[in-house]
Amino acid sequence: MNKENTLDTMHHAAIRVKDVKETVEWYTQRFRCNVEYQDASWAMLAFENVRLAFVLAEQHPPHIAIIGDPGAYGEPKLHRDGTSSVYVKDPNGNNIEVLALAPEIAPAAKS
Amino acid sequence: MNKENTLDTMHHAAIRVKDVKETVEWYTQRFRCNVEYQDASWAMLAFENVRLAFVLAEQHPPHIAIIGDPGAYGEPKLHRDGTSSVYVKDPNGNNIEVLALAPEIAPAAKS
């Protein structure tokens, strides 16, 4: 699907939780992971190789986010952190988020 | 939780599907990933950084597998491929599989 001869990268898996704070505590007490983001409505934990997100059932569906070109799947939604994505459903109704990372800030021109 | 000063690794995320073959085709047509295992009842796709498993709803719950010490969570179940694991539930009822990889075959003693 892409040019490079490598595999695609999963950015995160998101699972539904009832209480974000309680869930973050449960995971961080049992596993070595870093809290990348946390508020009352969602959180993102970084593991060594991939992230695990917690979302409230009434706000977000559980999903798998794969880094790719969301524009190939629809009209990308731009997020506040600079990422953009499109949600698609697999044949079973599972939600897949095709996610483009925020563009790098162009470095200052070398002189 | 462990000795090394690194983060834990997610081995795979497993999502429920109705038809394994159809689902593998859908993902491999859209994303760059390798089919590590596939039969009629489950499949494992390898992405660059982590695996995505497909399980039949009537056979397995959706789950997140994290590499760790299953013995710290219960009586590990030994699988045919040499791995062993224990399933635990987070406070929301999400299934977490704590998975120990198969032990390496001991290399021949150096002489």
C-alpha cells in the first residue's frame, strides 16, 4: 500500500473504561509503562513498542490506530495535536483509525 | 514490576471477528503486515512494532497481551507453542493476557 519496503506501525490500541484515573492506576501499578496523557475523559499509556489508550464508552469506540494515509480512506479529521485521522470499519464492525502523525516542524534552512 | 529499566512490551492486541479468512484479506489488502499464523479459528498479523490477532467471538474474548510473568498473576496455562499465560481482568472487565514467551533453547556449551 505504501512505498517503503517495511511494515505498517500500530500507533495505539484503545479500550473502553469506566473510570480513567482508576484504570491508569491499575495498569501503572502492574506494568512498566509511561503515562503520555491523562485527563478525566481519556488517557494514553506508552509501552515499549506501542501505546494503549483508555476511552470512555460514551465518548469513543474501542479501536486500533494504524499509522497511514487517512486521506486514502475519506476526509481526514484534524486533531488539536496536529494529527489527522479517519475511522473505517473492518468487515466485523471493528473500528480502525488510520492516523497521520503531525507534520514535523521544518528545520531552519542551513546557511 | 521488573528488574530492567525499560518499559513492558505489548505482544498483541486481539479483536473479535466473524470470519478469519475474510478479515485477514481485508487487513492485508489495506495495510503492510505479515500473516504470522492463520487457520479457520484465529490468525496473527505482524505489524512493524506489534501483532494484531483475530479471534472468533465464540472462542476467545478480545484482549491485550503484555509480555511479563504470568506466574505473578495465577497458574500459567502452557500453550502448544511453548508460551504460557494468565488472563486477568482490569477494573472495567477488559481482558489482559500476561504472556511469557517460549524459553530459548539453551545453546550448546562452549568448549
